[in-house]
Amino acid sequence: MLSRSIVVQSLRSIRDRFFDTRRQKDEQSDVQGTIDDVTCPSLDNLSVDMQFLIMTFLSPQDLCRLGGTSTYWRSMVRDPVLWKYFLLRDMPLWQSVDHLSVPHVELTGSAVLDDSQMQFDYMAEYLRICPACRNQWRHQPRAAFESVTSFFQSFVTVAEPQFAMFGPGLEQLEISLMTTIMNSPDVLPIAGIPQRQIDGIGSGISFLDKDQHRFNIVTLYSTNRTERERARLEHLSLRSKLFVYQEDSESNMPLSLMPMFNQVCQAMNGFIFVANAETERADRGWEEESSQIRVMLDPVMGAVFRPILVLSCVSRETADRRRIPCVTVAHQLHLSSLPNPWMVQDTSAETLTGLLDGIDWLLRQSGVKL
């Protein structure tokens, strides 16, 4: 994390350069008695420390508006050190990141920016990946042709999309995410349990989203309930029976999907991977989980661009229990290297916070919603 003193120092140098340039222009023009905007009683006359403090409380939109008020504030607001500070400060608090908003630069807490970092537009990067800005762009009025497309689409019967849910977050947490979903009709009402099977495996459960779109979730556990509970209590790492592993090897890196699950995965419109985002996950690495995702998304199993929603899940949200930031989860799972659309969404197995936002994204990526 950049220290506040580094940011204030950078802003102070911008302020000094600005006033030196203004003073030189005034001397060259030999203007006497002119009162310019930077000397009038205003926000401009506050100390740099106070100006920086005020900016830390402004939203990205308000900061941009402030930069449009004068040449001075445009220089201050455009400071790359300022926006790198905001990125490092805010990214751990953001609740979602996707394939379009993943950071394009590796951010560190180094105190000094080198030449390549100074040339990078941290302001544009922040505005591109900030969830508040992304939501604002998504909710802008649609063009006329999009409204017409939506109207005609309403006459087309869309098959109920199916999503396979898997991952250690289903099994390692103190509170069961799936149990909470099943007992939360106010969040995801159950629409029914279809009486069909895919290659002998149950058809899952159908739900209704907030816009009354039906979708189906097939839950794929790594092993039976008894073994899962024993592994959770004893903090054991078990091989998932969903995958094939190399013989005579202790490695938990999957090579392929078990043949009995091939037809199931081929029938899916997308996937939901539940990651354990609790900081108490100890020394469990991310390599096995990253490999599981890649095996499940193997083009041999279906369309190349099927979306995957990663639920970055904890048992409960409390002030004394920290979670792994969603940006970190995306980085650890190497999601940026996937050709598929992806999104990491924070959620809680106790309250299902953020789950509807993730489901909404998944349905849009699957073509069910515009």
C-alpha cells in the first residue's frame, strides 16, 4: 500500500509546478493587480494535505467532476500516484471482477513509481475496473435497436439453461452454501426438480431469478457426504472423484474428467465454481483448483466460450473475519488466461450476499438475458 505521505508529496510537487508556471506567465504578461482563480478564497487555498484528505472521500465520478472545474484541479486529479493509491486501497474491498475488468497492470505497494508506471494511465484503469463505474455503464439507456431486439426475443422460447456447480467451497466451509440456497426462497425461489437424468446423474434443481427466468443448477460434489464431512473436520485434502488423475502419483492435479461426467458437462450452458475464500484456508494452494477449472472448460466437453462464475465464498461475513479479495482469487486461479468469459463474485454461505448479481451475469453471458 502506498503511504499517504508519498501521495501528498506527489500532489505538492504538481501544485508547486502549477503555481511556478502561472507566476512565470503573469510576469511575462506584466499583468498587475490581476486576481486569478487560484488566489481567491476557495478549495484551492487549502493545504495539499487537506485537499488530498477531501479527495479520499469523493467518489470516482465526483473526482472527475472536480477535475473539470479548473486547470489546477485537472492537474491534481490526473496524478498517477493518486490513482494508484486509490487502486491499492479499494481493490481489496471490491466484491466482483470479471474478464473485462481485470487489472491490466501488476500493482504493488512500492513507494516510488518508475518511468513505465508513470506512463500508465491509472485513472483510466481505475474507472474501467471499479464496480460502481461498471454498473453505471451497464445501466445506461439502451439503444433503440437493442430495445427492438429485446422485444422480439420475448417471443422466442429459450430452453432452460443448465449450470454445473462444483468446487471446494461447496465442501470445506462451516456453512453449506447449497443448503442455504435451498432454504432461501426469498433469494432464489425453487421452480421445480425436473424428472430427467443425464447419463444416470440427477438433473439438478430449477430456480427462478429476480426477473423470473428459469435456470437449472446441477451440483457436482467431489465425493460422498460422509467423506466430505470427515475431510472438512480433519482439514484433509481428498482427490475429487469427478476427475482422472495420474496413476501411481500423489499429485492432486487432474488430467481429465471422469467419463461418467462427460455427457453432463457437454450439456451445460456454463459453470459455477465455488472457491473457498476464507483466509483460514491455511496452506492449501490454488494449483489444483485452477486445474479443475481448466479440465471442466476443456473445449472437447462443449462450446469454447461457455461462461464460468466463480463464487468467492466464505461461511459468514463478520468484522473480525477477513476474506481473500476477489481480485486475488482471480489472480491465483489464473483466470486471465482463459478464453471463456468469467466473473469472480464475493458471496457468503450464510446470507448469499452478491449471489443474485453473479447469477444475473451468468444468465446474460449465456444469452438468456440482454
